[in-house]
Amino acid sequence: MTAVSDDDPLRAGGAGAAPIGLARSLSFRLKLGYGLGEMAEGVKTAALETFLFFYYVQVIGLSGSLVGLALLIALLFDGLVDPLIGHFSDNLRSRIGRRHPFLYLAPLPLGIALWLLFSPPAALGQWGLFGWLLGFTAFSRLMQSFYFVPHMALGAELSTDFRERISVSSYRNIFAFIGRLLVLWLAFSIFFRPVPGFPQGQLNGAGYPPFAVACAVVAFVAILVSAATTQRRAVEVYHAVAARAEPEPASLLGNLVKAFKLRSFTIYFVAILISYVLGGVQAALGVHVNTFYWKLSAAGVQSVFFGTAFGFMAGSLLARALADRLDKKIGYISSVVVSVAINVAPITLAQLGLFPTGGAVLTPLLTTFAFLAGFAGGPAMVIAGAMLADVADAYELRYRGRCEGFLFGASAFTRKASLGLGGALAGVALDLIHFPRGVDAAHVPRDAAVHLALLYGPALFVFTTISMSIMMMYDLTRAKHADILEQLEKRR
């Protein structure tokens, strides 16, 4: 295959034109710039899914059930909007491409919303705090979706080559975890350092507003730099699409019905929906478990999260080799199952008396397990995005139209709805076990901490088994995808 330089524009209809969907090698600069944009998603994920639940329950003192309810409503709203954003970006006509207007719109309001979310006024009361949390969580997630869904769709358009799609997805996931690592470093090394009165700095409310400002700045810069870097290719894609005879765009409902007629998309959608429910529980309770069950210091919590992030980054590099050897479906399932098994092992072993629950060795051990779990799970995060890009090709073959934005929007809905449900379950569960709020780890009853850990750990494996059993029915193999691409090239 001959590489096409990103400095040579594709002129639709002219000599040397390359129709959208033609397999092509991509330059390092383009993939690096595209991947950089995912840093903003990593920043948002770390800020909202790692710290937001903990902040409002343990620092602000809002009821866990109310926090879970607010996050569920906000995530459901955001998830329902995602397919709409994807549909609009699929059909937008603009001189800067169909994705980039959304990318330039999002970063400033996103940054403002993040700051306000972690800066609630004093004396609002339980329902006032609930309204503040709900409103600014929904708005910040909406602005992130204005960026994230078109950005994901753009990634699927860069190339149809099997290996290049894995490569693009790898860059995206690596930068997502760079964003998470940066946020975790900022949090525990700068804003949540132990101070007099707060030996566990994550309980100090004064650190959260400046922490949110730092997150907002990083996300703002990452989005704009990525958008500028991919702008040229986006225009090429737009002109190539415009040069083709396309059917009239389907309605949103039409796209939805058509997508679910594809067996591969339906299986993917349902499996991911189930697997993310307990992922939402884990995301909500991660800081809780490390603070109150393992009783780690701020530095210890940071070390465990760093282990996970570095593990995912390292594991992402194996995605292409794993998919080449096992095909995408088997590679994805193997990665998820092994990762979850390693992740739940420390809590399971501790409850059996086979794993230490204190001492100098605890933090290094937990960090090692976190790294190994991330390393095993890294390929799955890369392969999942490439699988959905393949589904977009199957959609085009069957319905004669591209809808990457809609498909990635629908996929984002599954993740957000599941995370919202998981967060709601986590909040209700904390209230059901009467987990104390606003206290340090020494004052939490051991029984409550054990119940918390069991919610976070072994229960996840049950949901993983169900979701991966469903994913086994996914039928878009490498050979079938290659046949789809061949038929598409003949049609074009």
C-alpha cells in the first residue's frame, strides 16, 4: 500500500483523487493530532467519573441517592442527545467540513461548566445542591458531546484499512489515558496534597475549584489543537463525500431502525450497554474504595490510579497485534475477561484472608494489580472503536449512506446510560448500607467498608460474563469486513 501524504490534498473528481473510504496510510502527524483531541475526553472522564461523585457525597455532604439520581438524569439526557449530535454532524454542510464546526464550538463553554460544577455556592441545601449538580453536569457533558461524538466519527473516516483503524484507535486511547494521568497528577500532587486538618487531601473542599480550572484549561487547549491539526483532512473528507452520489439523508428515526437491523450493531450495542453498568458503579466508587476500604493516603490513591492508566496505555500498544492474531471479536472478549479477573482479585483475595489489607507492601501490590488489569484491558478499549468503524462500512454497503456520527453517538449513549445507571446504583447502595459521609477512614465501620468493596469488585464479574457471552454472537469477522470493503470499492 502506498502512503498518501497529508500535505497533498485530495481533490474530489480530479487526478489522484481518493474517494472517502479508500484504504490509505496516515501520517504520524495526522494520527498524533487526532489522538491529542482524546486528551480532553480523558480529562473529563477523570474529573467527572473519578472525583465528582466523591466530592458531592464526602466533601459537600449531599445524599448518595440524590447524587446518583442527578448523575443518572444528566447522563441519560446526554446519552439521548449524542445520537442527535451524530446525526446532525453526518448531514452538516460546511466549508470546514461536517465535523469541525462542533469541535470549535465546544471547548469554551465546556471549560466554564467544569469550573462551576466544582464550585457550588455555600448554603444551597440538599435540593439546591441537587439542582446545581444536575444542571452543570448535564451542561458540561452536553458540551463534551458536541466535541466527542464528531471527533469519534472523524476517526472512522480517516481510513478504512483494518490496521490503520486499529492504529488510529490506539492513538486515541493513549491520549485519553495521558489526559487521565495528567488530571490524577494535578489532583494528588498539587490540589489534594495533605494539609493540616486534612491528612487525606481528597477530603479538602478548597482544592476542588482550582483543580476544575486546571482541567478546563487542559481540555480547551487539547480540543483546539487537535481540531486545527485535522482540519485539512476533514475538508478532504467533506469534498470526497460531496463528489459521490449519495442518497438523501435518512431521518434520525430511520437511521436508528436501520442500525438495529444490522446484527453486528445490535449485538455490539447490547453487550456494551450491560458491561458498562458495573463500570459505572466502579467509576463512582473508585475513590471511595481506595480511601475507606484500603485506607490509602492521597499518594497511595494516586499510585493505584496511575498504575491503571499506565497499564491501559501500555496494553493499547498490543491491540493491533492481538486483533491480527485473534480477530477483533475474540481479541476484545479476551482482553475484557482477563482485565476484570485481575481487577477483582485483590478484594476477593483480601476477603479470603490471602491478601494484605495494610502495611507498607499494600500500595505497591495494589498498584501492580491495577497496572496488570489496565494492561490486559488496554487492547479492548482500542479494538471496540475499530469494531464500530467496521459496522459503519456494513451500514454503507446495505443502505448506501455513511452514518459514522450517528453510530458513534448511539455507542456513546450506551456508555453514558450505563454509567448513569451504575452511578445511581452506587449512590443508592451507599445509603442502603448507611455509609457515613464527611468522615475520615478511621471512623468508617469495617462492615460498611467491606460491603462497599463487594459492590465495587466481585459483582462486576457477573455482569462481565453476561455481556461477553452476548458479544460472542458478533459476526463481523475480518474476512467478512474485507468482502464488504471490496464490494464498496466496486460500487464506487
